[in-house]
Amino acid sequence: MNLLLLIIIFTAVGGVLSVLAAAVFLLLSEEHRKAVLPHGISFAIGALLSVAFWGLIPEAFELVKAEQFQTLSGTILVGILGFFVLEKLLVWRHCHAGHCEAHGDDHQHDNHHAHSHGHGVKKSAGALIILGDSIHNFVDGILISAAFLTDVQLGIVTSLAVAAHEIPQEVGDFAILLDSGYSRGKALFYNVLASLTTVLGGVLAYFSLEDLHESLPFFLALAASSFIYIAVADLIPSLHTKTDIKTSLQQIALIVAGVLLICLMHDFAHSIKPD
């Protein structure tokens, strides 16, 4: 199948389908959503870390010369710090009687959304969520395209990891938009519109990165740093709100399940890869 067509299909899977899955998830009662969402976050953590450390980083190091190893490692470090700065720039603060609380950024997780839903969010906060999500999705499209240009199998597991972490994020985005006064129809429309920037980023990257093969390892390193940052800085802290033994064991089991699934998919894809 044509590589560009694969990129379009899988960037759509990572973007539009994750929004639609989140929309279906919202049809559940609030009680069921609260019960299920933490499990999805745990699984997404394992998937993101597995793709970063089992797929993207090893692949990036295979594509560079030994003298570039330190530069590549530095790219991962700069990427993590860069995503921290980006998150700081996109975060929206809504103050209540001298108390400010973070409500929206390009890497939202449910812990932030739960607080914001309780206090009420201004219309402008909803608009910022859409803007931040569009930027985030555009970057995801670039990273998915870079993975496909390196290896089709790597591109597939990368897009699946993107979808895994996008679904709980999109659920939170819906919650903020609804609390900001958007109808369910408008919230769905704007989220789908924002998700299409994933496809846009993937297509633009395909035409610009295809002739820049020497840069591909560094885009893979940036993709890995993005996944590591999202998992460690945004998703893992939300799991610490519950510390009982049963919940902790469930979290660990689902994280391990996410890791194992991506590892098995990655290894299986490479085992059937033609020489």
C-alpha cells in the first residue's frame, strides 16, 4: 500500500477515531466514566512508555552513527524539557478568590479535568482547549509520519500508542467543553476538527521529511520524549490519587499489559517483515 495513504489512514486512527471513541465513552453514566477512565489511563501509560523505549529510541539509535549517540540522547532530553515549556505556555489558569488552578493544556489528563469541572470553566478556556489540542495533534501527526518513513511497522505501533493516550485526553476535553457551555454536538464537532490536524501534520511531514532521511532519527527521538513526558508528567501523577492496595495492583497490572501488548505487536510486526 502507498506510504502516504498509510500515513493518512493511521493519523486519522490516532486522531478522529480517538475522538469518536471518547464521544461514545461519554454516553456512559458519570459513575461508570469515573470507574473506567483510570484503567484507560493506566493502560495508556504502559503503551506510551513501551513505544518510546521498545520501538522509537532503539530504532533512532540504529539509524545514526556511533559519534551521534550523545547528540541523539541530548535530543531526547531537550525534547522532554521542550514539552514541559510548551505545556507551561498552553496552560490556562482560572482563579477563584486568590486560588488558581490549571485547567487546560495540550496534554490534559483527568485529574485536571475533574477539578475544572467542579469549579466551572469560562468559555475562553474551552477555546484554548481546542487550540492546544490542535497544536498537540499536529505534532502527533508529524511524529507518526516520521515513524512511518523509518519503518511501516514502527509507524503502526506509534499511531496506536497515540490513540491509546488520546482517548482519555479527549474524554477530559469533552468534559471541559461541556462545562464551558458547548452543546454535545458542538463539542464533538470542534474536537473532530482539532483531530484533523493530526492528518495535516502527517501529510505535511511526509512531503518535507521524505528528503531529510538524516533527520528522521531525531524526529523519532522527539516522538519518544513526547511519549515519555506525557506518561511521566501528565498521566502517572493522576494515578497517585488512590493508594489502596487493590487499586495500586490494578494500575500496575494495566501498565504492564500496555507495555506487553505494544512489545508483542512490535516484535510480531518485525517477525513478518519481508527481507
